[in-house]
Amino acid sequence: MNGARAAGDGRAAKAALVVVAGLTCLVFFDLVFRGHVLFERDIHALFWGQCESFVNVLVGGAWPVWDPYLGFGQAMLANPGAQVFYPLTWLNLLMRPESYYSVYAVGHLLLAGSGMLLLGRACRFSWAGSTTAAAVWMLSGPLLSAVDLWQHFAGAAWMPWVIVGAERALARPSARRVVAWALLQTAQVLTGSLDLVVLTALPQAALVLNRVNWRRPLGRATGRLVGRVALAAGLTVLWTAALWLPALALLGQTGRADLPETGRMLWSVPPVGLLQCLLPVLPESLPLRFELRRLLFDGREPLLSSIYLGLPAFALVLSAAVSTRRRLVGAAAALVVLSLMLALGRHGLAYFIATGAVPQLELLRYPVKTTLLAALGFALLAGAGLDAWRQGRLSRRTSTVVAGVVALGGLLALLAARWLDLSAYELLDPGPRNPLVPGAVEAVLVLPVWSGIVALVVAALVALASRAEPRRVVALSTVVAALAALDLLVVHRGINPTVPRAFAQATPSVVAVLHEDAARRIHAFDYLQRPKGATSLRPTQDPELLQIPQVRRHLVVTRAYPTSLTRFGLRGSFDVDVVGLHSRGRRGLRLLILAAQRNPAQLLRLLRLGGVSHVLALHQEGLEGFSPRASFEAPLVGAIHVFRVPDSLPTVSVVAGVRVADGLDAYKALVAPDFDPRTSVVLASGEPREAPAGFSRSAELQEQRADRLRARVSASAPAHVVLPESFDEGWTATVEGHPVPVLRVNVSFRAVAVPAGTHDVTLVYRPARLRLGLGLSGLSIAATLAVLGLLHRRIDGAPRNGGAPQSGGTRDEGATP
């Protein structure tokens, strides 16, 4: 019997894995079977460039600690989103970023599904219940909407694995299980998503509290429990010290450390918006009136395209109320409720209470991300509900209640679709920048109609199951689980748009010109941002372009006019800080360049200051002081112009003049008509001086890598060696081998003071916290391996029968062998 049961379990496990793999292929059908690649704004504008920078830094012979391509350069390893320590990142050395992200997305969805299978089994679900939980989790709106948020998507994929590791280490404690738990936590930390690490800590905390003997909370058992938790947490902290120590230092230098409450509360979910968890109305692509957009999405485009968890799947969730696993169901339901309360952000109290109790949570942004934890709890409830069905736990009364609630939800979905159909054009406010694309309204309305019909069918099946034989109940429950998965699959079809690989890999014509000119740094006008009240510098857009859906429109434009050039191995300058890791000075310079775009003299001065050699623009007015290099005519986009910046600062320059200004005065000094960055620098403190008459200087760049620069300079008087690259406290410098301080000049750039004469100047990026973190991680990993090795040898040396080996005497014939 045991052998037959094991064989049956083996077949069920294989079937469950086939379902997970099949769902992954269906979700990413175009990637797996058609060779397409994912295309979304952040993937195209940020992730692909990040991957290329990582490869270029390594190929250039540098350690992946500094990214010279993004903006004027910023820390790479210390940026958790760069995922330098995440093993999958190193696949970029073998493939292009477009192909890599396909592997990344498919692999992590498989990881998420298989992890939920294991979590379901750890919760003592049947294989059918575990498979249902995996399907609902994999196809949930929050998880699939996070595909373009690469670190959060990976962090979410590891959530069930970490919880399984915690459950096994706490249920049957051993050194190996605790180490395995810490290893899973480490993998999640290395994804770079602090948000998901914190969210995953909530169910782990519930597991720990469940193991406490509350009759003797201070007893020895509690002490051992706390010891295991502390050991796993301590190992995780030590193993990942090489990431979080530099990251904390970086946060202290950036705006993330003092992020205002309004910034953290962006993408809070309004109370009405929570209805989208069970009502699949996804109108983010429509030109909604501002009042409606504020009501649904807090006044802007949603961070997560969908938070839909499944109306048909709600029948299974409700059925979990009669599950034998009452404690588990209660904990999962509490997670769902708590997560949705946190998702309200500024519209509720839970987020304020949580950040007040744990001030470190203020580093987390965008409350809507907590719906990922709600999706996990919802999936667990669905798996528990399916098992309750199959075990015959649903009475006629319970079935009637479940069927009635789901049928009511289906009717409301149909009524909502009908109302939206009648009122659609009263709710819309099309404009030149956000027109109404043909067919968009119909595409939105079909989703609630579909889910409403499926919900009614599921309600009928629930009602039928209450009067059916046990075998038929099993079959009906399987059909309901399949319909719940199918509903989620249909609703979220196309939520992650794809394009043909060749279309995404096409190189814009302007890139060839920039490479031919050996462009040092490029400034591309970003027409999406401008000072408040200012008119756009961009010429009128082609009406045909505006008829293309917004995500495709972005692809068409950036394919010809790329505003992010790191993907092509070119260095940026005054780039948009999407991640929030630029220093305060860099953010100030970004605002300054936006204000100066309408003042040609100030614009030219700032571009020279930053060592910008080329400018890309769709307009020409106000750029007469620049040298035209090339122009291209792109279909739907219009004319694209490439300009050279005359007399821009080289990579290394020597200046003798000094101006002293700090704060707002420093920005004013940079745009003052009498300031010339080719002869002077602006320092926050010191003594001002003018460049002496007849001052002569020279600079020869001898070595330049991402993390190192060496130059030979000469000056006829004391001067500053200026590098138009971002200042960071991790840079160190030597002059003739003697350490000297690296100075912050011109608000946010680097310089080294040198005396008169000829000198060898070297700058190296090796932050102290990076060295400390690498040391802690390396030593702790080595110590863990040594201890595990000793334990392994001790176990191998122990007798297999659990007693001491007999060296003599006779065996007791009466003993049981």
C-alpha cells in the first residue's frame, strides 16, 4: 500500500509540475513559441541598459562596483536593483539583454509556481489543492503586473520558497534546515527587493508565533525557537553584508533617505480601487477624466496594471471557511486583509501605524506593492478551499451561501460592464497627448463580461456539487479550479506586451553617428518633463502616432529617438532618476537643466560643465549655438537632430579659478553669465581665487576603466583636476602615490587639488563599506561551510543503528534486533 501511495504521489507531483510549466508557457506564449521579447517602458528604458552596463564594465576590465553609463555615473554594486550578486545576472555575459529578460521572466514564474506547490504540500494540501494554489498565485494580477518591476518580480517569486524554508526549519529543526532557510532568505535579499523581503517576513513571523508555547512563553522551548530564528536571520545578514552595507551607505547620500511622505505614498490604492481585486475592470489605457483616474489609481497611471485576484477563484476562497486547516485559513485570511489595508496607503490608517511602529519602513515606497502578499494569501485560501470540496466538507447550506455570493459577484460584474458601456464616453476625456485609441473601450468592457459569465457558471457548479456524489464532487471541484485559472489567464492575456525580437534589437540611426563621433556623454531632450506652466518644446506629433496604444507608441518613438542610451554602450548625463538613487546635487542639476532648456546660454554652459559632447533633439529652436551633426527623418516621429556641444569639458581638465558658493548660491553660480567651467570650479568652501595670467596646463588620460582613472597632468600654478562625473564618497585619489581627498565641485562632480608642476593622478572606486561587506560575507560563508563539514563528518562517523559500536562481549539473545 505504501508503495502504491508513493507511486501515486509521484505521478501527482509530475502532473502538478506539468501544470505549472504549461501555465508558464501560456502566460509567456509569445516568448516561448514565437521568439518575441518583452517590451515595457521600464524594461526598455532601464533594465536593458543596466544589463549592458554590467557587461561593458566587466569586459572593460573593471569590477562591477561603479556604473559610468547611467547619468554621470553612480554606484552599481550598492544599487540593489542592479542585482550584481544575483546569480542569474551573470547570464548577461552569454546573451543579449532582450533574450536574458525572457529567460528571467519565464524562470521566475516557474520558480513562483513550483514554490507554491511546495508551500501547499507544506500546508498539507493535496496535490490538487497545491496545484490550484500555484495556478491562482502564478496568474494573479499583482504578480503578473510586476514582471516589468524586475527586482520585485524576482522577490515575489522567492516568497513561497522562503516560507517553506521557515516552516521546515521550525517544524523539524536541524542545522541543515536552518542553513537552508537562511540560504533561501539570502536568495530573496539578493534580488534587491527590500519591499518583498519585509512582506515575506510577515508570514514567517506568523509561523514563529504559532510555534511558541504560550502557556510557558519564557520556557526552554521558546529559547530554542528564538535561537533558530536568530541563527537564520544572522546568517542571512552576514551572507548578504556585501550588498546591504554599501546599499545603506548609498541611501545615505541620496534622496531615498529623506523621501517625503508624499513620495512614499504614491500609488496608494483608493478604497474604490480595491474592488478591482474581484472586478476585472482595467481601464488604465483609457483617457479617463482626472476625477475618475484619481478615484481608481490615485490620479496617475497604475504601478501594477492589475490587482485582480479572480472572481471565480473567490468561490474556492470562500469554501476555505470550512477547511479542517482552520488555523492556516485564519492566518492566510489575516494576511490578505492586512495586505489590502496596507495597500490603501494614505487612504487608510494601517500604513501609518506600520511605519510609525517600525520607522525603517519609511524607506519603502508605493503601498500598492503589498497586494503581492494579498495574492499569495488568496492563493493559499483557494487551495484550502479546493481540498475542503474534495473532502466533502461543504454542506448544502455552505454551498448555497458560496454559490449565492459568487453569483451576486458575477451579476455585479455584468451590470458594471453594462453601466460602463452606457457611460463610457462620459467618463473619458481624450486629449492630444492621451487620445482614445479605436477599440480600447471594447477591450476593457469584455473582461468584466467574461469574468461575470464564468462566475455564474462556477456558482451553478457549486450549487450542483452540494447534491452530487463524492466522485462527482471531485470532478466538479476540478472543473471549478480549471475555470478559475482560465479566468485569470484570459483577463491577464497581453498584460505584458511583447514585440518581435528583431524589432526590439534594431539600432537607431542616431546611435551609429554617436559611436562614429566617439561621443563622451549625451543629453537627449526628454519632452515628457518640463517646468510647470511651460509649453512643450516638442513639435506637434503625427496624428497617426497618437492612434497607436501608448506602450506601442513608446516603442515606436524610442526605436528612432532613444532617450536612454546606456543600452547601446553610450554614457548619459542629465538623465531622469527613476530609481531615486541620484544624490541631492544630481537631482538639483536635473531640475536646473530642465529650467535652462529655454535659455540657450545657460543650457550651453551646463552641458559644457557636464562634459556633454552631443545633444539629441526633436526641435531646433534655441539650439543655434550648437554645431549640427546629422538629421534623420523617422516615420511617425518626425525629424531627429544630432548636435555637437562646442568646447565641452574633456574627461580630464585642469582649471585654476575657484568660486565659493553653497546651497542655492552654488546653482546660481553655475548659470551665472561670467562663469566659465573651462577655467573655474565652484566649491562649497575655501578661498576664492582667479586663474593667474598666463596660466598653462595640460592633461593626458592614461587609463580609464569604470572603477579606475589615471592621468598625467601639469599646471603652472595650484589648480584642480576636474572630472565631469558624479561625486561619491567611495572614490579615493592619490597624487604621485600620496592620498589626497576627492572634492565635490560644481555641485555634484569630482575634482582633485594639485600643486604646480607635473603629477600622476589616480582615482579608484573602493568604498570602505564595500570592503567590510565583502569581508563579512566571505568569512561567514567560509565559517558556515566549515561547520557544516564538521557536522557531516560527525554524522558519517556515528553508528547507523543509533547505539555505540560493540567491541566485545556476547549479544543478548533475548533482545529485539
